[in-house]
Amino acid sequence: MIYNRKFYAFQRDGKDIFHREGNGCRMEKKEKALVIVNPKSGRIKVKSQLFNIADYFSQSGIETTVYTTSARGDARDYARDLSGHFDFVVARGGDGTLNEVLNGIMRAEVKKPVGYIPAGTTNDFAKTLRIPTDTKKAIEVIVKNEPRPHDLGVLNDEIYFSYTASFGLFTRASYATPQGYKNLFGYYAYLIEGAKELLHLRPIPVKITCDGVAYEGEYIFVAITNSLSVGGIMKYSPDLPNFNDGKFEVLLAKKPPTLKEIVDLVLNARNQQYDERYITILQGTEIVCESNEEIPWTLDGEYGGKYKTTTLRCLQNAVEFFSEPEPGE
């Protein structure tokens, strides 16, 4: 396949890369990196992004090829079609860019390890993996560590997601907020867009079956996650998620009777305080959502399609990520 997008190749004659054993998966070599950059994420000029990233990798003796995206789907296609020529793949952008890269990796003939240089608005997944938002420090995580196995989710056996699939309150804001607003206002852009939803909030009648156990009700928010937080709004206790146990955390939220109680519910959830009258938290490997109406889903902050019946499965150890070791390792 021939691309008409611009790419940049960087190389420095170099040194051997030190490999160590650990809780991660030891790589045979770490010499050639495919870096996929979304130039619309973040506030740094594209040219400085490219050369700084390449320079940081080359200082460790890693040959770097950088592709920039210009349309939705580019990152997925680059990862799918080109990753086989490299030792690992790096996504530079927001969680949506990483989502595309992962969808490409899962469709590639050989699944290469994935690194992440976060440049989005909330960077939920980066926080989960303890990856710094500083570019140089994020690259150090990749260079100094071995990749670790991580679960992935898949919706209807078709679309993969790294940390969350959700519908309801605030979820539309993640993909409906204009990119310019995200770059200008950051996290607050989501809150501004999400606040509009409160004016038209409507619970959705749905049946949720988690590993064979059914829960029926009218919910304003449902999230199937493998993360410490979702959109910077819902947060879990750090000891709850296990990122390679083959299980999701499932959060079901019903509508409180007043607007004030809805706001309190959201604010308390940010502090890991859940009102059991309205919020149920489960764990499961397979979750089936059924409704009489088509429900629009959000996957890793991007629009994931509308479905009446949705099956979400957790794929244990489906991909390898570069991340910081757990405390005490």
C-alpha cells in the first residue's frame, strides 16, 4: 500500500539497547520505532513535535520513522499496514489517536508492543499507565521499560477500545466538543459541552447482562472500563481496576430526582464516593446491553456507533504496553 501522506525518517548510528528481565515481556530488540503523530492534538507546533520526538529516541540509538495523520482512520491504517516493519509502535496524540493505533495493531499480522506519548485533553489512559504528559519523560518510559501485557475491550467483535466504552451523560461531549475548544480550554471544554446535556437528560431503558446476571433499569450513564478514571469525571479507587485480569469494571448510574442531586452525584464520583441508591459497580468479562432503541456509544472518547444490542468482551493480555512499573516493583 502506498501512502500519499508525508512521513519523516530519522536515524542515528548507534549503540546497543540494554534489555532487562522483569514483569514485562522481554523484547528481542528495540531498535526501530514507528511513531504515529496526530498534529491536531495538543498545543505544540507540529514541526517541533516531529523533531523533538525523533531526537529523544535517537539519543537512545533508536531509528525513528514518523507518520503524521490528516484524516480519521489514518492512525489505524498506518499501524495495521506498517507496524510489521518495526520493533514497536508509538502513538502521539489523545486517547482517540491511541484507540486508532490499537485498532490497527489488532488487525496487523504481528501484534507489536505499543508506546504512548499523550497529548490529549484528559489523557485518562495515560494516567492509568502512569505515563507523563511531558514528551521527553513519556519517551523515557518507553526506552527504559519492557512492554507489559494489558487487556483490551472489543465491541461486537469489531471495534477495539483501550479503557472505556460508555453511553449517556457527558459521553457525547467527548467526541462532540470541537478540537479547537479542547486545545484552548482543555478539560473545561468537556464540562461546558457536557453541561448542555443536563438540560435534555433522559434515562435510557436498558437491560445489562454481566457474565450472565441481568440488571434492568433506566440509566443516565453506563460505563464499561479498564481505567482509573473516565473523562476525568468518574474515578475509581486505585486498588479496584486490574489491567490484565480479563475483567471490566462496570458502572451503572440511575437518575436522581433533582438536578442538584445529579450534580452532587457527579461531583462525589470524582472523589470516589458513590451513592448506592443510584450507582451500581460490577465486574465482568462479557457485558451485553439490550434496548428497544439504538444507543450511541463512545469508545475511548470517540464515537463508536449506534446499536440496539451491544456485546462487549474483555480480551485478556491482548496487547503489550510500555508503562511505568507498579509501585514497589
